[in-house]
Amino acid sequence: MDVITDVQITSYTKEKKKLHEELKPRFKDRGTNYCFDKEIKGEYEHTFKIIIRQSKINPLDFSVIFGVLIGNKVFRIKRYNGDHGCHTNKIEGTQIKGFHIHKATERYQQKGFQEDGYAEKTTKYANWTRALGVMLQENNFEIEVDEGQIQTRLNIE
């Protein structure tokens, strides 16, 4: 896969993505984890993917992933991770403990690292359900409502 630029990453984030119903994940048992994934079409016909993984053993060990399908591969734009140990940003050499958000960057791809190898500590959530809400809000998802009702953006406090 070619390097996806920071401009492209920002455009994927800003593209409107309508959920036609409230998102209620139904998890599948995947051995040591529970998993869920859903595809959503964006306003410019890009196919986005929401993936949720939660450890069966440690409820704080989770990932809520926002990605886009490029070819038949998921490019992870953002990954909202739980408190599952220490993450090291390889370029900066900084260590992050606790809840953190991974962000795809052109710089990390150019160095041969995972697209979302850079992460920042966060206090925006403390469980996967709240992380999902933050992810939906930060990446321009909207819930479509019945005709006659006001269309609203997700409002997460």
C-alpha cells in the first residue's frame, strides 16, 4: 500500500458518515477476545470500518478502531485503546501508560512503522463504550433519524 498523506487522512476523518440506526455492537467470540466490526459508506463512497475488540480477561484491554478500506485492506486512521500496558512512540521515544489514542500519520508510514504507530494519552474515556462515543464524535459520524425529526450530531460530554 502506498503512503497515505496527512491531507488524505484528514479528508477521511472529515468525510460525513451516516449511521442509519443507533450502533449497538453484537460481539463475536474470537478465543481470547470479543470482536465486532461494521462497514459504513461515507458521503464520497469511501467504505469505512468500525472494529471493536475487548479482552475476555481484562475489560480495560480494548481497542475501538476507525479505519477506511483501501483496496481490500483496512487502513487504521485512529485507534482508541484501553489501559493495557505501555505504548512507546518509536520516533519520539516517548512512553504512554493508560488510555491512549493512536493516530495514522504520514511520518510513521514513511519510516516503515504501522500507520497508526503514534499515540497520545487521553482522559476522554475509561471504557470501550465511551471510547466508541468519542470515536464517532471525533470522526464526523451522524445518526440518521426518521423524517420530521431533527438530524443531530452525536453529543458526547
